[in-house]
Amino acid sequence: MTDVEGPAYVPGHGLLRGRAAVITAAAGAGIGGATARRFLEEGARVLISDAHARRLKEYETELAAEFGAPSVASLPCDVTDETQVRTLFEEALRAHGGLDIVVNNAGLGGTSALVDMTDEQWSKVLDVTLNGTFRCTRAALRIFREQGATSDRGGVIVNNASVVGWRAQAGQAHYAAAKAGVMALTRCAALEATEYGVRVNAVSPSLAMHPHLVKVTSADLLEELTSREAFGRYAEPWEVANVIVFLASGYSSYMTGEVVAVSSRHP
């Protein structure tokens, strides 16, 4: 796709040592999977979830072999199902004894001209991408509220938005609307969460390459999108994960309600 060489991988520095995190859509090589690995490298304990149970278990096994079984657990979760979301957060408390960080990474895309888009296509993308983020944010805030009432343990939520929430792209009306909604949800939740000492921010990636994206996007479109990036290359998923680590760490302690672009794309 591009011959432009990317940066060297950045080693961990213990920025999340002792923290317990839930990361959705974390089975595999995308941003969620990269975030789980980066969190473990930074000393966190993680509960990863995904709707794809087999791939999730395989990734848990891989991470456990590398970082030690006590540091990682997994539970399948469809974020469109409130019962499964509730169970996921109950498992986080059981597995790690508390909760410090939630990364809402689950999202669903697709390409369809608005004039031909069905109600089902529109609703499915919004239910996973926007409503799923809402359900997980609500579940996390309920836990953080309870923790805040009994201890000085706060909490951090990081949502995954997208530059298409700001910038128009043909065939992406449903996805763009959902991601713009994630941005607005982030800002509103952040204001409410200050009462519990909780911070809520979001990342907004442009083009992060991973195997699933290659399967659902034509080579011509990927080439076109890559050509718009100022560095002349797509982002590696771990480069987005690095910004999520920053937002989850104490280095961003005075940031809330922000949407941080992880992009070199031209306006």
C-alpha cells in the first residue's frame, strides 16, 4: 500500500502500572488488539472483549503466554446486548477486583450510498458504534460512581471516534453520523463524570491499517485515502494505541471532554 517507512515501536514505560482496564473489540490486529498489548506493556491488567469468541480466546492465549495469565482475561460481548454489557463489567470487577480504565473501541463500518441505504444498514452501524459506546460508558460510570463513593479510586474512559465524524466521505453517512455521535457523547459524559473524579476523552483516527480493513475496503480506495495522509502512509494500530495510553494515564490528568485527532491527513 505504501513504501514510506514508519517509526520504530515505542517500548513501555510503566504508565499504567497496577491499573485494571476493559477494552472492547480487542480480538486481533486492529486498534483494540494493539491497545490491549500496549496496556499490558505499560503494566495494566486487562479484560478484553469482542463479539468474535474464537478470535478473542486465541488472542487472550497469545497475550497470556507473553505477559502472564493473571494479567489478561477475556469475555465475549456483543455491545448491542445490554445483558452482555452488564455481564462484561461484572466480570471486570470479579477478575481484577476493580476498574480504572475503559476503552470503548467497538464499532461497525460499511460503505453504502445514502440513497440506497436500508434502515437495517443504518440502524446496525449506529447500534454497534454509538449505542454500544453509550451502553459501555453507562456501565462504567455506574461502577466509577460507586468506587468514588467509597475510595479515592477515580476512573478513565477513552472512546474511539473517527475523523469521518468531522470530515465528509461518500458512502459513510451511517458511520460518520455514529462517530460524530460518539464525539458528542464523549463531551456530555465528561461533564457529568467530573462529579465522580472521572475523565472521558476520545481519539479520532484517520487511516489505521489492519487486516479487517483490507477485507472490507477496495485497494483503490485505500490507495486514495493513504495519498491524503501528510506523511504519505497509513497509521499503524499501535500508533493510535499510544495516544489511548496517554489519555488513560496520569499524563493527561487535566484533560476531559476532548477529542484528539490521531491523523496526519490533509484538511
